[in-house]
Amino acid sequence: MINDNEVIETLDELEAFLLRIENGGLGLKNVGGIALATNNADGRPFVAVLDDNHKLLLGRWVTQCVFDNGKDLVRKGPNKIH
């Protein structure tokens, strides 16, 4: 599911989102991975939280800038420890 009202606009917001996923702050179960992807219908970029079977658990829209520059952050994970 993608919440149309929420858009991740900066790398700091992306990092905070990733930390919330890692820390269980969104209550998601069976998280298998996180990826940046584009919507097949309109090409709009989003961050996808996937389960163990690679099915979408949660998605958040991201700006094109976050999509272009956040790939290493998603691949390697956030650096901050909270």
C-alpha cells in the first residue's frame, strides 16, 4: 500500500523512514527488504518495503531527487544509530 499523502522529500527523511522500519516502528512483520522502485502505471518513484516473498508491505512516494540520490542509503542502510 502507498499512502498518497506522504512523500519523502529529502535524504534525511528517507534515512528516518529506514530507521523506523529497522526499529519496528511501523509494526510491519516479515520485512524481507527495502528497495527504490517506480510505479508501472506512471513511472512515479517510491520506496518499497517488501516481505520475505518480495510482496509489497508498504510504499512511500519519494521525490525524483531522493530516488536518484538515495540508492546507496537504501542498499547499505542508514548510518545513524538511535
